[in-house]
Amino acid sequence: MKVAVIGCGAYMDSGYGCPGEWRCLKAAALGEGSFSEPSQVTEFVKCECPGRAVAPTLGMAMKLSEIKPDVIHLSSCLVNAKPGCPYTDAKELAEILTQKTGIEVIQGTHDYH
């Protein structure tokens, strides 16, 4: 399965309990957490505050990679952020991405601590 992952740039860049991509990539490769099977990550995009560019950035990533993912995952750091995003919540972001891309969005990537 081909997947795109959207991560919270603020969490990844600031070290708020998420060191970046490795946890999402591990879960995808092993088919753990929210991944139903071992998966190939074809796009990994950071959502940068205030989040307006995430859908166009994902669109550009899909265009440049020339691979359309089967599913989009919102990273666990984005979905479970404490404090939460002041601009949008994960459910709203998932709806926007599904509307723009026509691709199913799954909330979360892994359960690692």
C-alpha cells in the first residue's frame, strides 16, 4: 500500500515529544499502529502553521513523486497534539484533505511512546 503522511511541523521542529519522521516511517514499514499492512511512504509533508498550505503542498508532493497514495495518514503527533493546534483540528484537516484529494484520511500513525 502507498501512503502519504502529514506531520505537525511545530512538533517535529520543536521536539515536543516527536523527534520527526522515524516513528511514522517505522510503523508504516512494519504495518503497525494505524497501518493495516506494511506500507510504502510515498510522500511525507509537514503541516506548517497556520496550515493553509498543507493541501497544496501535498498536491505538489504527489505531482513531483508521480505516485498517488492509496491513503493519507495524519501523524500521531498532529492528531494527539497537547496543546492542540490553534488553527484547525485533525478532523477538520482530514475533511479538507479528503475533499481536495479524494483520498481517505486516517487519523494517526503509531502508538509508540
